Amino acid sequence: MCLKSFKITNWIVLYFGLVGLFWQVECAENKYDNYSLIKIYPTGIQQIEALKYLEEPEHQVEILKKSRSFNDSTDILVSPNDVPFVKEFIKNESLNYELKRNYGRSFESVERTPKRRILRGFSFYEYHSFPAIQEYLDNLAKRQPDLVKLQNLGTSYQGRRMKLVKISSDHNAQNPIIFVDAGIHAREWVAPAMALYLIHRLVNDPDARKELDGVDWYILPVVNPDGYEYTRTSRANRLWRKTRSKNSQFECFGVDGNRNYGFKWAVSGVSTNPCDKETYAGPKPFSEVETQMVRNIMMENSKRMKLYVSLHSYGQYLVYPWGYTGEYLPKEWKKLDTMARIVSDAVQKAGGQPFKVLSAGKWYAAAGGSDDFAFGAVGVPYSYTMELTNGFEFIYPERLLRTVLPQYYEGFRAFAAQIKKEFCSKYIGQRCKINSSEESGTNS
């Protein structure tokens, strides 16, 4: 009896010892646990320019978001050793700021065991793994074959199969296309969540049928599945941004997919350092298989594609070309601006925050973006980057998705209404007769 008790006691000690070791390793790996989030609020041009000093490589700060207007925050993560330097910089420049210590400790642990979620079904108000997303899309296409078709695009760098979701009430109608993608930046989990919610409403909501009449929706929920899954492996990797392709020469990983498109590639706002964790543009345009897939979707459907929206986070911005320069606007900028404000109004009427609407390059230029490529190279007449959510940075809580996703959906309803109004002269059944005056071509 004593021997048996001794063995049980040893097993208990061993079990809790291993659990403790696991948590120690997990905590040790997450360097962000002791980092500080500093939100800096510039109030003038001089302060905006001064903030560029923090971007220089010798300063060990990670920039999460740059200011796009006065009193709009630049958000940086700072190691404990560098907090005094940043505070001194802020003091010298007379900047307003907020500081939150131990930022990484607010990261939620990823649910690695799917059993609990399987038992309660697929919820659109949670963050799911890429395999779970693909399983949902496969099942949806089987349940709704008349509405949903999946196009195999190939595999990501690490071999994950990617599929384009095509939603239409008549797949032979040759309607105008609205193309939405999400998740090119791995850490922006709310973007794929919004794409999935959009798919769900378009397919399963009876009231959404009017959003399908005369318009086809093409949706790619996760452009960067390798990076997305990498952010789910541990709290330490939660803020990874890039793809996961390997640069064998420098033993570094990843490219910023939204600097990798082949329109004005690398002329502004990029890094040429393969080991840069944020904005490395790649060795050449479209070096990444994932950006090649998006390019191919656009090029193959260029004559019918009338709207492109790339979902990102964060900041509650709705921006349009040009992104590569802030020195001038495309000649069609008023039309781009007007539609964006209509969408913003729709979101606000649904109870959401209005978007800050502006050209992408107005406050800081960044070349190689998908929105510039769609507009400037493919000739898509309306092209936007939608930065979802304001607050919580890249770790937007699941508990708030139930509130914000329906609000954003109203914005997409407004998008669809405007596209039909401009590009459909009349309906024939569920088909849109595209205005004969519309011609495809490259925007200037």
C-alpha cells in the first residue's frame, strides 16, 4: 500500500513538474511579456517627420502602426532596455503618449485542442485554424453547390492547399465581380474572420440574396496561410507579419506580401533587408507564390472585376490608391473617395465607428501593395485596403467579433449596391447587363 502510494505521489509530482516546465518555456519564449506598448500622438508635421527617426534600424523598436493624421497614434513595442531612450525622445519632441507595460502578457493562448470547438460547431465569432477554415469551406460548397464553387489555386510555400470561394446566384451570368481577400499579414486575425463572416452571410442569410443578384463575389479568406498558422504556434510568434518562405542566403524567413506586388515595386516604404521583420519587399516582384495567386485571380478576371477590397487590421481606415506616393492622386480619386465615404456611412449607421477615408500614401508611402496593383496594373476601377477595428492592436478579442462583424457587413452591402448602380444597366433574371460604355483598361 505504501509503495503504491509512493508511486502515485511520484507521478503527481512528475506531472505538475512537466506542466510547470511547459509554462516556464512558454513564458521564456515570449519576449513580448516584458515589452511596453507606447502609443505616440503627433500634433503637427514636424512631429510626424520626427517619428521617422524611430524607424532607423539601430533603434530596437517594433512599429505596429504609423500615424495617418494628426492625433492618430504611432504604436510601437519597446523592450525594457529601450524604454528610457524612447521616453527621452518623446520628451525632446514634446510628444503626447500612452504607455502599457508587460504587453505580451495580454496575448491569449491559442486553443490548440479543437475538441471543444468541434462539439459546439463552427462559430463565426471565433478565430479558427487554417485547416478548420478549409474544412468549413469544403462543407459549405457541398451543402450549397448552386451558390458556392471552390477554385483550387495551388499550394502555399509550405504546401497548404488554397481555394478561392466563388459565390453567385448564377455562375454562368458573367456578372461584375467583387473580389475580397484577407490575411496577407499573418497576425491580423480579424481580417480572415471578417472574410468568413461575409461568406456566411452571403450564402446563408435569405435577405442577402439581393447582394448576389447581378454581382458575383470572389473571396480568398487567408492569403498567407503559412504565416497565419505560424502565429498560432505560440504566444511568442503571435505578432509575425510576413510569409514563411526561406531566404537560404541569409537564413531568414518571410516577405511582406503587401510590398511584393509588381506595380511600382520597392520605390518607397520598403526594406531591402531579408531579415527585416516587417516590410521586406522580397528579392523581386511576385517572389511569393501567395501573391502570384492573387495576381492570377485579378488578371484572369480583369474585364469583369469592378471592385477589390483587401482586408487588414488595424486602425479603422478605408484607403485607396495611390499607396506608393503621397505626392499626387489618381485622376479618379473623387470617385474612389465618394464610394469609401458611402461605405463608412453604412457602417456608422449600423452602430460602428466611421472609417478614416484617405489615399493610402498621403501620410506615408509604401509601394508594392495589392490595392495599387489592382488599380494601376489590372485596371480594377475601385480598389481599397480596409483596416478593420480600432483598439487592441493585432490582438482583437473574440468576444467583440459578434458586435463588429455585422457592422462591417453593412459596408459590403453598400459596396455591392454602388457597383450594381454604376455597372449594371438592367437586370435580366439574376444577371446584370454590364453597361456597354464600360471598358477595361489600366488606370492612370
